Amino acid sequence: MREHKIVVLGGMGSGKSTLVRAIAAGAVVDTDVPNSDRQGANKASTTVAMDYADIDLPNGDRLRLYGTPGQQRFDFIWPILLQGARGVVLLLDATRTAAVHELQAYLAVLHRHAADVPAVIGVSRLDLAPTFDLESCAATAGWGQRLLPVVPVDARDRAQGLLLMDVLMSEMETRDLVVGDG
């Protein structure tokens, strides 16, 4: 059995907690509190430390999902959670006008704290942003020779969340093969 620490990183209201809950389809440890930052996102509660869930995969492997808080004031937690990660999901909220700019900022965090960790970009809330430019997002999705997959996802939908995890697992397997072959 292998364990895979997966960190879900993204802005406030992008659907990180929702995605972790949907994929886990069961018990999730969360640190949600009433939201006092209505400018960041108009929602009732927000994560202040992390969300956590264990998911047993059919092949015997285990996913350990860690959802980060999205508020900038908790950004000191991101590098801590990224330590030892085998994969990262960067979740973007398509309804935010600065989504591509936010992607650049999160890519910088990833580059600084987990540069070699396989990652995938999930774009949520596309149902509320039909004119969102996925092509622009894909063009921004990486640095140097490394381009990250961009996957539209409804964070509420378990099947879509699992598909996002499948894409990430493929990225992780590819990295393992490349590193293994030196």
C-alpha cells in the first residue's frame, strides 16, 4: 500500500473544502468557522487551518487530502502543508475576474515550496462563468518547460473530483517514471 499526500490549494471560495468533502464521501476533519471576510468570498463559513480526509483507493493505495485555507492571512500554512506532498491541486474560481492573476500567484507558491511536485489545475464554478477563458488559463499554467493540466471541475460532484484525482495520479505516475529512469 502506498500513501499519497495531496494538497488542495486555491483562493477563498474556490471550492477546496467542497472538493475534499465530495471526494471523501464520508468523514472529513475540517476547521471551518463563520466567515468574517465577506470581501474575500460571500459564504457562510471559511477554513482557517485545513480540511483533511483519508480515502482508500480500489488498488489498496490511500489518498490523504489536505485542503488549505484560501485567505491570504493564512498563507503561512501553505508551505507547511506542502511539505511531503506527492501531488497538488490548484483550484481556481472561474467567477473571479482575477482568476488568471491568482493562478500566477499560486504557481509562484508552488514553484517556491514544491517545485518538483506533480500538480493539476482544477477550474471550478464554470457554470456561473460561461465566458471564462480556459485557453488563457492553460497558457498561464506552468513555468519553464513545465505545463500543468487544466481540468474543468464541479467541486460538488464526486465523479468530477475523482476524475481530477485521476489526472493528478497520472501526473504523479509520469513523474515517478521519469525520476526512476533518471
